[in-house]
Amino acid sequence: MNIDLLVHGGDVLTVDDAGTVVRDGAVAVHEGEIVAVGPAEELCTRFTANESIDAAGCLVLPGLVNTHTHLAMTLLRGRADDVTLQGFLERVLRWEVELLSPENVTAAVRLAVAESVRAGVTSALDMYWFHEAAERAAREAGWRLHTGPTFMDVPEPADGIAYEDRLAWARRDLQARGAARPGHRPVLFAHSAYTLSPGQLTEAFALAREFGALIHIHAAENATEVATVEVRCGKRPVELLDSLGLLGPDVLLAHAVDLTGPEIAALARTGTAVAHCPVSNLKLGCGIAPVPRLLSAGVTVGLGTDGAVSSNTLDVLGAVRQAALVHKAGGDPTAVGAEQAVRMATLEGARALGLGEQLGSLEAGKRADLIVLDLDAPHLRPAHDPWSTLAYAAHAADVRDTVVDGRVLMRDRRLTTLDERAVLDAFALSPEQPQVVPA
């Protein structure tokens, strides 16, 4: 059988439910879909490929999934360090009004995509202004972006759309999307319970559910946010969402740091997922999300980087390491193990997006999002256990090849769909006003 791509010769960490590792394995890809995973000797005999990747001496695994980020915040990287969440928001909201435009978002997202592809991140859930520009930039690069309209009631929205016009605008956006594409689903973002009233939240969630969209919202990021919402609404953020009937399997909460036992139970009862952002939470002094308790309760937990202002990088492998380490600080070294942390960045992240049947593991029938991690480095030898290698030793720079939907976006550490020099040069003269290079 003739196929488009064959990745062969490395150890394949499938991240399927059984944790299957195929030594000297291969992944066969055709029309963006994985058609077979198995021993290299067998697949090299079965298939004739138009393109191949020799992964000998490497680890092949699913592409990493960033379940919470604001990609165009690369524009502001390094501008809001060493401040609290509230101090961060005060600065960033002001800068967004001054700096954001479709052109600047396009340049900033190209930068974010280049960084992500180099780090083995094959898809991201991106909540930000001018999502149309972000979507276009990602599509041109062949990268998987999950995005859509954002609801946030602030005096000066960066995109200039008054709140009273946002519902009709979002409806038009969702209608224009039509049928969901493989590996994608419609998304609507409700920023938070402190920037939207209970009535506005209910309205936005109803619109999302009309279109079967994933709903993504910041919730319980720190104690000050929780207190603010409690004063305004008489309930804590997660408690409020539950009381309004807004939690559910179509909802993904960002952060979920400050939770009570009953709130964790509510998330489990309703099938609500969580995007854990350990680096951002630590840097902003928000605290440590109760991930071991969430996992014990059966809550789906994915990993996110947040934006490159609060975390400074879009390095999901860095988040894997932090997630595997920070929860051990309470004295239990088994709190979040290496395998669990890697799963949160792959299959569990895909499940958090409601796309677990299409993404997150290397299995026949799934979309062909995968990466090849080069093990030919002193800090990666000997490689006794692939989960351990990824969680505790590997770095983003160890990623050699990145494939999205069967298309090679990085080969031998060279980007193939982006002019990396042009992407970087757009920020060379003025980091605040990038010189946009035409596509």
C-alpha cells in the first residue's frame, strides 16, 4: 500500500491506555491519519511511503497538547514579571488596548507557532483577541489551533467590539465554521466570572452549547480572584458556575488552583475538565492546583503553559517536568508520577479538549500529530524508561521532528512551513510594533 509518510526505526511511545511501547517501531500515515503502528520491520514491508523519517536512536511520541494559552502574548514577553495575578492583569489589559491589532497578532502568533513547533507542541487552545488573525496564521503554517470568540466585559476591549455586539458577532463566527474538521471542534471562550456577570456567563454558555462548542474559562486562579467573585456574586467561581448549571463535559477550566472539596466533587460529578498551568501559577504566586486530588476524584486534567507573559515560554515539556515535581513538595513522591505528567500533556490534554478520540495518542484512526525526540545527548543516556526520560530529563530543544496532520512542520530541527528568519526579524526593530512580513 502506498502511503504519505512512514516514521520508522525509533522506540514508539504510543500513550494508548495500555502504555504500549513499540521498540524499533514505526508509524504509518496517510491523508493526515495514522493507518498503522507496529514494528518497523513489518510496516516497512507493508507500506511504500512518499516521504519517510528515520527515527533510529530516537523516541517517537504523540505531539504535545497545550490546553491553555494566549499565543499572541509573545508580543509582551518579559513585560510583566514578578507581579501578582492582579498586578499582571492591570498591566496587560492596558497594553493590549495600546498594542493589539490583527497585524500584530498575526506576527506574534507566527512567533508562537515557531516556538511551539520547535518544542514539539502540535496543538493549542488559544484564548485571545483577534482570534481570526491567529487562526489564519496557524492554518498557513499547517499547525493545529483551537480557538474562537472570546467574551470579556471590559471598558475598552482590545478588538473594539462592544459587549452588547459580541453575542451576534460570536454567533456569526460559529455559524461560519460549519461542520467540524478532523482534529478540531468549535470553541467559545468566556474569560472569567470576574469579567462577566452571572447573566452574561449564562448567555455565553448557552450560545456555545447551541453549536456544540467547547467552553473554556479561567476559574479559581488565585485566592484574590475567588474572594472578588464571592463578594460580587455571593459564591466562589466554581461554586457559581455549578449553581448556574454551567459545568459539564463541554467545559474546560483554566488553572483551578483555589478549590474546596465540594468544588472538586462538582467537577468530577459534571465531567468538567481542568487545564493545569504549573509554571504560570508558580510565577504569579497563585499557588499549586490540587491536581492529585482532582485526579483521585476522576477529573480529566491537561497541561497548559498560559501566555508567554506569565510563563515566558510555550514549553509544554517544561510544564510536564514542573507538574511531575511540584506536587511532590507535600512529601509524597508518588503524587504525580512521570507517566501521569506525560499523559496530561498528550492523551489527557486531548480528552480535556473533547478530542481524545482523534488526538493525543499514536493509534490507528487518529490524526497524525507526532514528534521525534532525539536521544543522542548526554543528559538523555541511558534511556531506561521513556516516561522518565520525558518527564525528568528531556528538554524542548531535544525535539528533532514535528508532524501535524501528517505534514512535517519541522525536519532535523528546521522549520519547513515558516520562514523562521522572517518571523524573528519581524520583532528585530521594535518588540512592541513588529514589522509584519507578508505571508
